[in-house]
Amino acid sequence: MKKLGALLAIVPLSIGLAACGSGGSDDETVTIGVVSPDPANEKLREEAEKQGITVEFTEFSDYNQPNPALSQGQTDLNWFQHIAYLADYNVNSDDDLQIVGPTVIYPLGLYSEKHDSVDQIPEGGEIAIPNDAVNETRAILVLQSAGLVQLTEDKAQPTLDDVDTEASKVRLTPVDAAQTVVSLPSVDGSIVNNDFIADAGLNPDDALFEDDASQQAALPYVNLFVSRAGDEDNETYQKIVEIYHSEPVQDAVAEDTQGTAVTVDVDVQELRDTQTRLEDELRNNS
């Protein structure tokens, strides 16, 4: 299992077990919202049970559901999103969900059933990308790095409107994230979120191109356990983050992701500062 590189200034996990007013005794049941089944979650459940915590997972069918469910109290935590997605949700939904602790970064890759390399993708080829705002932006940046897309101007968070269609080698088709895999037979390539790789039978080693998860620029894409505001320092929730970083769970993560997930042990305050910065940028640009 790789560790997030020195550029992210890894420190020992410092989000320990400090109690707060929102509780945190053992022998509790914690419900966690997820988007897809994950063998590592089952291992997390087993390890949590050893420490007197009953973990139950609520599976949702798409990315749009877990945050409203958490906000409405249907779950205690969720575990499916990165910082950039959380910031975008909070700003656009006028919500205030908060980071409990980090999990991993998943590289975002370009896959194809028709071509074996980026160079083989033809002029005017069609690339399917996720259509939610945050992953669409990340997909555009991946394709820019691959030399397939050019922007009208350099932007940290480009949208489709910033793509120079005349200068770009490919044309982009936004689809629901789950449909990027379904689209593979009919397009020249798809940017596929890690959630869907295993179910689709894709081999991460077959990605034609992917972003570099060890770089400082990847910090907004650290995946998270998220809670309602006021619960982010809950002792039991913090213990769940600690259990996620235990060796048995990390072994399951490595096996399930075929070694592609990059484990993150960054100071949680750095992640929370990143969330605040992204939310401020989104509000200022609106």
C-alpha cells in the first residue's frame, strides 16, 4: 500500500480519541452511508465490533443521495466523497457537513475498449466523463494532462465552458458517473471513478492515463468520513477513522483496489482548512 507522498507532509494520525459534547461511548451503533459495496467496509465492521462499536452501512444508488440523508439524520456518517465534492455540496445546498477524518485518494483514470494508448485516440474522438460538477472538473484536468484537451485559459477548477473545443483533440460527453463504464463500448474512452472499476471488471493497470495522487494538487481529492456539523470530533466517530487505518482494514483496501488506493494520514486540520478554502473560493466565484 502506497503512502501519500512527502509533498502532503504526512504526520502521524492526529485525530485521535478526544471526547466532545456529542458523545462517543462504546457499545454504540453507527450508521454509515456509502455508494457501493466494499470488502474493506466489511473488515471495518469486523474490527469495530471488536471495540464495542456496531457499524451498519446504508447503501445508496448514486452520489446525490448520501449527503442529504446524512443532513436529515438518516445516517450518522458517510464515506464516499472527497473534499472537493463536499465543498461543492455544502455551498450549493447551503449545508454545513464536516470532515471527521481521511481515508484514501483514488487516482482517476482514462479507460478504453478500443485503444491501447492515449496516442491511438483519434482526432475528434469521443470521451465520456462524469457529469457531476466536481468529478467533471477533475476529469477535464486529467484529459488536459494527457494532452487530449486544451483550455481557453488556465484554471484550477475548469468546466466544460472552459474547454477550447477547436484546439482539443477530443470531444467530451458528460454522463452520470455510473454510466461512464456502460459507455465504454460506444466511445473512444471514459474517465471512470474508482467506485465502478471492480464491478465493471476493469484492471487499474489498463488505464491509459491517470492523475498523480501523491501530489499536493491532489489534496482536494482526499476521501473522507463526513458528519453533521458539531459531530466531527465525536469520540466514537474518531475511533472509526482510527480503525479504518488499522492494518487489517488497510490490507483489505489494498486487495480490493488492487493497490491503487493511496492511504492518507494527513493532519485532519489541514483537510478542514482545505475544505474551508474551497468553499470560500466557490462562494466568491458564484
